[in-house]
Amino acid sequence: MPLQSSDKHRIRRSGWLRAAVLGADDGILSTASLVLGVASAQANHAAILVAGIAGLVAGSMSMAAGEYVSVHSQADTEKAELKREREELRTDDAGEHKELAAIYARRGLDAALASQVAVQLMKHNALDAHARDELGITEALKARPLQAALASALSFFAGAALPLLLVAIAPAGILIPLVAGASLMLLALLGGLAAHAGGANIVRGAFRICFWGALAMAVTAGVGKIVGSLFGAGG
């Protein structure tokens, strides 16, 4: 059955969507947790803001570098596989035809039709046929390191900026509950939007990200309070 238009769109955006959601999630959660940890240690307002800004910059660069290295490794693997496949097509065309025909036969075509399909597709573009059906490499899903790195950095920056904005404008007395509550709402919205874009259950996606976000912020705030009481971080 052919894919519907909406399914195609979801598949095509899966690479950058994953990086963007991960970046925004990390931006909100890590910055909010950092701010709550420092605030719980009784640090002054300026120290909290400086720590948050440092976390935003460091996190954006870290996300970009990590995503680039990870996706570039995937891209290198794909290139190596395609190079090997190109050489196999050059040296053993008949064997590659049998291999492709066997793949189609396993998918339900009878042997004669599978062989005919393999012949036609290899005439059109042999490497593309083997990349797609043997290796699982497609144009929509192939690794794009720069795109993934940029999406991660920008989304982290956008996510981290929201808790920092609250820190900048919130009175000291309500900073902790305001940042925690607003960050959880943002995480829920992000989880719901990501689930909707991917065709998954919205409530489940929002609950999952809220649960782990609340846990991370609670643990970080608790550690900050303990460290602050031990070393007197106020000022």
C-alpha cells in the first residue's frame, strides 16, 4: 500500500525533528535544572543568571558538537557501505541481481516477478536500488551532520532561553516555583507537539517528558540545597 502524503512528511522530517526535539528538551530541562540547583543553594540573583547563561552557551555548543560527530559517523558508515556496494556491482553484477531479487521474493513477490523487478530497477539505477532495498539508505533518511548539528544548537538555545527569561524577570521569592512550573508546562507542550508531529499519542508523549523533567529538576534542586547548606553558597 503506498504511503499517504502525511506519512511521507513524517518520515522525511524524522531526522531533523529528532535533533530539534532533543535540543529543545535539553535546553529547557538542563537550564531549568541548573537554575533551580543554584537557586536552591541560596545563590544571589546575579549568580543564578550567570550560571544559566553559561549553561545556555555551553549546552548549545555541546549539542552541536555531539550531534555533528554522531551523525557524521553514521554518514561515514553509509559512504563506506555505498562504496563497497558500488564495487560489488562492478565485479559481480549477476550476483547482485540475485541478491536484490531474493530481497523482493522475501517481501512476497514470486521468483519470476522478483527477478524482473530487480532487472528493471538495476537498469534504472543499480546503486540506488541496492542502497534503498539492501542497505536501507534513502534520501529522506540519510545522515545529514550539518543539518542535525544546527538544528540541535538552535533548538537548545531556544529552549534554554525560556527559563533564563523567567530568571531575569522573576522576583527572588517566587523564582523557584515559577521556573519549575513554567518549564514543566513548556516540556509538556514540547512533548505533545513532538508526539503529534510523529503520529504518536500526544498525552503519553507529554506525560513522559514531564515525568522525567520533574524528576531531574527535583534531584538537581535537592543537590543544590544540600551543597548550599554545606558550603554556604549564598551571597
